[in-house]
Amino acid sequence: MLNTRVDKLHTKVLFMQELGFLYEKALRACARLPAIFGYDVENNLWPKFVYLVKEMERDLEELNRFPQYFGFSLKERIVPRHLHLKERGVRIPLNRMLMWGNEKFYAKWK
């Protein structure tokens, strides 16, 4: 059991380093989002990172400030909200884009 946990920790920290995080920042990011250890890299984390960089044109520093980004659903939350804001020509920090509930978010950005 302990080996599985250590392996998951190691895999996620390596993934964060491959994205460009320094080791210390990778550890901090994982500590801020412990659920990351349950996420699949290939099917969950990597697609979210690609969308962040390619479609949203965001950088690693913003992800460093808000690693909780990885905790949100790409299909249900990230993409719809990004497209909603893009249609309105609005760009806000990731935490404001994702943390608010739907009612508050869509009321603010009609």
C-alpha cells in the first residue's frame, strides 16, 4: 500500500516537473491539490494542460498560482467557461474563472 502511494506521488511530481515546474514548486502544487494523486496523467492531467496552453493561451506561472485548475472537469467546467468568456472578450485569472458556482459565474459574465 505504501509503495503505491509513493509511486503515485513520484509519478505526479515527475509530471509536474515535465511541464516545467521546479521540484519544490511541483511538490507544493501537489500539496495544494492532494486529489491529483488519484488523477490519471494521460487521460486527465495532460489534456487539461494542453487545453490551458494551446486553447486558453495561459502559461505555467498561472498554473503555478492555481494548481487547483487540475481539479476541475475539462468538459463540464473549464471548456464551457473559457468559451463563454472568450465570446465576450473577457480574460480573468483561472481561480475566478473556475471557483465560483455556475449561478454566480454566469450572472457576472452575462
